[in-house]
Amino acid sequence: MRPSNLIYSVDEKPPALVCLVNAAQQLTIITPFLVYPILVMRAVGADQQATASFVALSFLAVGIGTLLQAWPSRWTGSGFLISSSPAAAFVPIDIVAIKAGGPPLLTGMTFFAGLAEIGFAQIVRRFRPFFPAEISGLCILLIGIYVGVLAIKSAFGLDDASHATATPRELAIGGATLALMVGLNLWAKGAARMLCAIIGVICGYVAAVLLGAFDPAAMKVLTSAAIFALPHWTPALPHFSLDLVVPFAAAALICTLRGMGDVATAQKINDRDWIRPDMTSIRKGIVADGAATVVAGLLGVLGCNTQSSANGMANATGVASRHVAFWLGLMLIVFAFFPVVPAALVAMPRAVVGASFLFTASFIMISGLQIITSRLLDARRTFIIGIALTLSLGHEIFPALYASAPTALAPFVSSGLVIGLIIALALNAVFRIGMRNKARIDIVPGPGAHDAVRAFLEQQGAKWGARRDVIERAIFGAAQAEESIAEHCNVQGPIALEAAFDEFNLDIRLSWQGDELAIPDKRPSDEEIRETEQGLLLLAGFLIQRNADRVRSLRRGDRAVLEFHFQH
């Protein structure tokens, strides 16, 4: 069901103007990641013309990747508004590949990485128990933190190669841009709220130009860029290297993990009643991401990955329609033939970029926290989330520590996001050893029975990471059933309470020696309730069954059994 904060959900088709403007908003948050192709080309000593062509071809790759992601089919495409962008995970190993074997080796190894990610997508469903909802929430939270760190670095000039920190003028422009975005989102209505991000970016861009806070080097690049030019593409016969198989496979795994988190975020944004990740949608989304990297390999540019900020922007503006992604993908492809457009986007003032990222990061982080806290967390899951989150944040606080890691581990410690996800998945796999999905307790009817039922189910729910609302329903049903059984069923001895959980279903079973508890299909009449003891028993059974998705009463040998089933 569509959340109330969305103006256009994934399946709705906004007017053409709304699609166009929101596609432009999405484009602004892709822009900073276009620095990755530039970094690669500068690192290998490429000239300006080669760099410009590399960026233009990157526009083509991410445009095709965005279309593949938004177009749902039987085999590929999550069907959500999730843009594609050049992936940071490929930057260091792409530099190595180009230096070692030039464009042919880059083409071959990037093509291999795309196929590897498509392969990972086919086995992701089998590993669903190792990717529970709280880890999905952690993944989304880490993505939000990652985007937030990029925002701080950009706003304060900490990512500038010249080490020129932001001036007071730039900080003022960034603060005003962020204030305008937030103000329009909170207090404006209609188009102003829906377009809050693009309005803020345009105003910040103009302010930077008028106040002299625009980078002169960026202005020079912008003014010298051609209006129209065909991207220069030289097909290269793919080459491969065994030495680079592990690093490129690791980068593909990193992109897979991030894609899982991004698609899960998009699912939650578009579904008010979201419970757990839909692995079919995630699998197809990862396939689309891998296919985009295959395309990038054929074009001879960096591999692609889903863009987390796209979800934050969709959540902030209330426009999550996949039709915006179609406009965005086509826009990127068209702009590849107009070099002046990529130049203008790449030259966006860093203060404005920082404001845009901080704006979207807020929504992503809160979404992740909501998913984590929707589950009961025992000590095992607390350690998973706490340790993974701490080590992930440590990457940003002590980067030199992780930079000294052995070369073989470098792809796995390339970012805090990757570290957090790998640690969480590894700990979850280890901590599952010896974990039982079934538990039993004997309840002695009497004054303390209700507290015993609650304590038992709360403890097991926390161990299993069950949803709070489902456990509360189970506690209510089991406690009411115990009370009715003790009062009406001539119980001899304790009542056995068993619980079983498998992430999708919670089953509660009560068994006792005594009379069976009747479960009628309809409420007994008022006359039956007033005049017969059987009427009270039927009323108790009728009320109990309304709390669960399915209730069944039966007899096994000399014991009566009452079974509750809850969909999880």
C-alpha cells in the first residue's frame, strides 16, 4: 500500500513536466560520482579530449543502466526509480587494469565483473536467511551514513585534491541551499515541495556564480566544452588477466551487496506495510546492475552500481515513479552527445553538492533505523549491528588503519559501507550456529501464567528477530487461550506451549490433557452465551481465532491441541 508521504508511487505515471523536472533532480545527485571516471583518466595520464570522451561514454553506460533497472521484465530490472552511476569500487582496480593492459584489459575485466554480479544474483535467494531484515536496515543506514559523509566532505572541501577547505562564503551558500530545500520540503505544498531539491540546486548554483564562489578551473572547463559532439569510442578486443580476477570479483560482490540494500530501500519507500525484502525484485535488480556493468565494459569505462541517493531523493520529494527513471535514462543518453551538459554538472559548486547529499542522506538513514528497530533484538543481533556499525564508522575516523591492509583485502576495506556489510553478514552466519528455531515451555495454570507466556514469547522473539507487532499478537492470543483452556477445558497438569519460527511464519501450539477447545466459525448468539456454559466456551474460541491468521483445534492421542499461525 502506498505510504501517505508519496505523491507518485512506483507504478503511477506523473505528467510529463513532473517527470522531466524530477529526472533533472535525480541527475544532480549523480553528478558528483562522475568524478570517478575523471579520477581514473587523470591517474593514467590521459589528455583532456580522452577524459571528455570517457565521461561521455560513462553517461551512456549509466543511462542504459538506469533504464535496465527501471524496466521490470521476467529476468531483469527491479522496476524501481534507482539510478545508476559509476561505482567507486572499480576506481583503484580500473587504474591498475589500464596501466597494465590499456583499454583492452579494462574492457575485458569490467565485462567479467558484470557477469560475476549477474552470477551472484542467481544465488542471492538461497542466502536469504543470512540477510534478515535487521541487516537490510543496517545496510540502508550505512548507505545513508556514506552519503552523509560525502556531503560533509563536499561541503567543507575535504575531498578537494588541492586541500583547499571551504571558505565562509561557500559555507554560507551551502547552508542557504540546504535551508531552502528543507524549508520547501517541510512547509511548501504541491509543486514547490515536489521540486524542492532542484529549486535549491539552481538557486545555490546561481548564488555561487554571482558571489564569486565558483571554481575558476571548473568555469574554464565549462566555457571550453563543445555544445555537441559524438563520443569517441574505439572498440577494443577484450583481454583478461588472472591476477585481476579476485579484485574484480570482489568489486562485483560489493556492488551486489549495495544493490541489495538499494532495492530493499526502494521497496520500503513504496510500501507502507513493508515487512521484509522481496528477493525476486532484488535478484532482478542485481541482474540489471550487472548488465549495466557489462555495457560499461563494452564501452570501455568504469563499472556501474545502483545509486543510493536516488532513494533519498524519491522519499524526500514524494516522487518515486519508475517513469521518472525512463526520463532520466534517456536524458543521460542524450546528454552524452552534448559535452557542455556533463561539464556543467561536473562543475557544480561543492557547497551545493554537499547540501544536496545531506538533504537526501537524512531520509535514507531514518529509513534504515526504522527497519532495524521494527525487530526485537537479542544479544546476538545486538552484537551483529553494533560491531558492524562501529567498524564501518571506524573507516571514516581512522582511514590510515584500513589503508594499511594487505593488498588482497584492499577491495573489501575500500569503504565503510563494504566493511559494515561484510562484517554483519559474516557475524550473522557465525552466530546462527546452534540457534534453534523451535522452543517449548510448560505453563502451570494460575496467576503467573500470563507473565510466563509473555516472558517466553518475548525472549524467543528477540532471539529470532521477529517483528514486534507479530510477537504482541502471539502473546495476546496465547495468553487468552491459556486462560480459556484453564477455565473451561478441565485441564489436568501443565499446558505445553511450543513456538516455531522460520522468518516467514510464526506457529504457536498449546497442548494439554483435558477437553478440546471449540473454535466456531461464527459468534454464538447472546442467548447461548447467557444461558449455557457451552456458549461461553464458544465465545472464548471465537474471540481467540480473530487474533491470528489461522487457528486450528484438534486432538492428538490423549491431548487436546490448539494451533495458531501468524504470517511474518
